[in-house]
Amino acid sequence: MTTKLDIAPATPRELVLARIIDAPRAAVWRCWSEPELLMRWFCPAPWKTVAADMDLRAGGIFSTTMRSPEGQEFPNTGVFLDVVPGERLAFTDAFVAAWVPSDKPFMTAVITFEDEGAATRYIARVGHWTDEDVKAHEEMGFHDGWGMAADQLEAVARSLSA
């Protein structure tokens, strides 16, 4: 199970999930950068990620579809803003393709990966446009959901390095 880190948000509209993931950074990066691996851990069980498409470059698509236990599907489409292989991913739903604006931007996420001995320091900073969006994301279960996904990420990453 991942080890929680206590890292405060930089602004009132930011939510942070910080963990030490007991797997090498290269394996954790693969889990974020390869669609077939991302689908194995990206949303908290019993939900499933049933589709993933990504073009790892600024302006490239980052699209996932999550399925609820009841079978409802929730597509999420955005773009990468920044990609530094093995170190950082930044993406947003403010755009739906290239630089085509979305109907309602909700968040921008910056995920960083650093070596922590043989493990990975993993920090997800999620910024929101409004106070209402922060509250909505918290009420959707940001901390528990992203925490469960981080535990699943660790399990998949460990399986790659075993």
C-alpha cells in the first residue's frame, strides 16, 4: 500500500494527492504513459477504465472512458499541456482536441515522478477554475478515489518490476 505524504495545496483551488509508491519510477511512468497499463489502475475499483487514448506531447489527446459498476460510461477527453518523460505530465479538460476549447473546463492536473530510493515520490496536483469545482471534486471523492487509484497504480507498477 502506498505511503501518504502530507503536502499542502499551493492555492485554495488545488487538491493534492502525494504518495511514495513502492515501485521504480520507470514502472510508474509506464503505468501513466501506456494506455493498456493505464486502463488497469486509473479509476478506483469497482469502477473500470474501459478505453484510453493518449498522444504524449503538448496538445496531444488524453482520453479515457470510465464505466460504473452499473454499466454507465463516462468519457473524459482532454489534452496534454506538458510531457517530460519519466518526470512530469500535465493535462487538462479545458481542451477536447489540440487546442479546441471544451464546453466546461473543470481541472488541470500536474503529475510528478521522482526517485525516492528504489521507490517513487508521486505527486498529483489538481487545479480548478472555481471554488465550486474544488468542492464538487472533493464531494466526488477526490481523496479516497485518487488514493485508491494510487494503490492500484502501485500494484500494477510493482508487477512490471517483479
